[in-house]
Amino acid sequence: MDPTSADVDDDHCNQKRAQKLLISAKESADPSAVLSSFRKLRYCLTDEQSCSNFRLNDGLSNLMVLLKKFTREFVSILNKKMRNEEKGETSESNEVNLSKSISEILGLLANCSYMDNGAKIVLTTITTLSSICKFA
């Protein structure tokens, strides 16, 4: 087998594996599993060797900046939700900021003329996470 084609297959498998993890996390409704899956997926998308497509387009570079911002907000809110649930409390603070982040990312994706598999996976991730957390 050609080693370069094996590398491409591995990259594709990394993205598919992370996407499957995210789907299984959604089904289990376990916030820590969702968070772990999202981190793995984000790694697949931001690792230059796993997804070199993101270096080809300024629009996608902007998307990755927004995705990192979204991740920070998502992690922060998810951690707060988990802490509050342990205490038996509910909190809706900062969810508006996350919803705004999701809107920015979806808007950028909608206007992105270069919709490769990486961008489609980002779109799937954002919509899945927003539906899991009911933030959007």
C-alpha cells in the first residue's frame, strides 16, 4: 500500500472517529463525554497534519478562530453546568454569549464558498453541541 494514501486514510479516520465519539456522547447525554469528544474532534480539525485544508482559505482560518472561542465558552459553561448540577442548582448565565458564538460560526459557514469535509464536520459539531446543550 502507498504510504501517502495510508496517511490520508488515517487523517480521515481521525475525523470520523471523533465524529462517532461525539454522536455516542450525544446519545449518552453525559456532559463529560461530550466535552471529551469535542476536544478530540477539535484536535482533529486544528492539527495541521490531520487537516491541512484549513490552511488553504482565509475564511476557514477565521472559522477556526471562532471555533476556538466557541470551545472556550462551551467548556466554561459546561463546567459550570456540571458543578451546578452537582449542587442541585441550575444556571443560565453566559448561555447568551455561547448562542451568539454559535450564530457567528454558522453565519461564517453559510458564507463559506469553500465547504470541505472539515468545515462540514465543524458545522455538524456546532449544531450537535447546540442541540445537546439547548443553547441555540
